[in-house]
Amino acid sequence: MTAYYRIAGLTVRSALRLPAMAAPPTAPVDVTVMVDDGDQAPVIADAVARGRNWAMGPWGHGVGRWMVTGATGGVVHLSGTGAITVWGRNQEQRDEAADWVVSAAFAAVLLARGRLPLHAAALSFGDRALMVAGVSGAGKSTLAAALAGAGGVVIADDLSAPAPGADGAMILEPVFPRLRLAPGAAAMSGRSVAPTVLADGKQRLPADDSLRPGPRQAAALLIIDGRSSGAGEMVRIAAADAVGPVLSHIVGRQVMDRFGTMPALWSAASMLCRNLPVYSLHPPDRLDSLAGFAEGLAADLVGRCM
């Protein structure tokens, strides 16, 4: 069954159910997701770069090819900038691959198009949104849960894709609106729905299916640079100094130069830093202090943009 989604402002037609916001059928389609359940998994024989679970073929003037293999053996393969194939012999592999589509695979789609796929959660507050970036384990999803408890609506978990609007303001659209959290952090969201326990022991807090957030103007980008033993602190980074930290929080930063879009990525990062306040953040280390910190954060940053 074919379904349509809106992910990071792109229209996606998918033969696989994705953990993303559904959308009515619209044209033109930007990205197509296909399912391959054949005997042979996709391979990239002429890879120019390889990692533990991924490989890349030629980009730029050649035909771009990228693939990642999940823990259960499922494969997500991207050709060009908009043809994604999910391979799996069984439903478990295909289900895991569906998560890769709206995380690593979509990051590759955005990199190939010269857009910024930031390793960041995002929450909307009315018609504004906050992004929370950080390395794995920094606590961005826990802070996102606290911001949800302060009235925010989750529109992205590990991948946010800000894009310039008509007036230069940075615009955010939903990507993967389901938080993946450490045990115990789900309660900070204030939602009574039971989280799903994942294979790695973490918990997934599902999206509220009644919510359909549209584009939101970004109010700020918060980069978690550590934790505070006190009440938490936040320092604004000058626009000229923020480009490097922004680029260092791109999903796929280790290979982003191989996509042939580095000039566009530098330009996009520079535009973001000129038009959006970027802060270095040290949230409180204690969970019992985080809720109040998140509430003040949302009221302060979103209030400045009203």
C-alpha cells in the first residue's frame, strides 16, 4: 500500500509505513521509498568510503549511492537524491529499516541536496520552534521531553532540517516526531501514554496522532556542550563563531564532503547563524531540576520571538 508523508518539507511517497507525519497525496514527489524483499541485499561494490555499517559510492557528477545496514540485517539504500530502497527478508528487518529511512537515510538525502541535517531534536511552541542539538548521550532527548512537559510539541527527535523561509527566517517542518529516551525520562513529557520499550533498553514516546504541526519559525538553536551541577546556564554564540559548531552537529559530518555539496552546506550554515540565535547550553544534571529549567528556557527564547 502506498502512503504519502511530509518529511523536512519534502513530499515522500512510500511503499513502507514510516514513523513520520502522514500527508495527503501531492505532486511533485521529492523522494520515493521502495521495498525489496529479494534474496540479495543491495551492495555498493565501487565504494569510495566505508564504515562499520555503511558504504558510499560516487556522488557529484556521478550517480550517488549510499547504504546503511541495521543491527538486524535490514538495508536502506539511496540512489541519487531521492530514490530509497529498503531491503529486508522479514518484517523485523523492514521495521528497523523504516527508522533508518527518517534518520540516516534522510540525512543523506538532505546532504545530497545541500541542506543541513542537524543532529537535533525540535519542538514547536505555537508558531515558533526550538532545536536542541548535541552529540549522542548529551541529553538532548531528555531535555526535549522536559520541553514537551513545558508545553512543546515534538516535531523531530534525532534529525532536524532547518531551511530558510521567504524573509530569511529559518523554518522547521516535522521529521520524526517520536522521542527515543533513556528509561525514566518519558515521565518528564507529562504524557500519560505508555512508551514502547526498544531492543536497546531505551523507550520510545509515540507522537500524539491528533497533532499535525505544519511549518514553524525557529526561535533558537541550543547546542548542549555539557551539564551543570547547578541550575543550568546558557551563553549565546556570536554568529561568526557559530558556523563551526553547527557544521559539527550535522548527521553524516564524517562524509559530508563526499556529497559534492560542501559550498551549499557552508552557505546554509552561515545563513542559519546570521538569522537564528545559537546558544551553548549546560542544562542541570539533576532530572528534578530539568523541568523548571526547560519551562524557563521555552518562555524566554520563544517569548523573545513573539
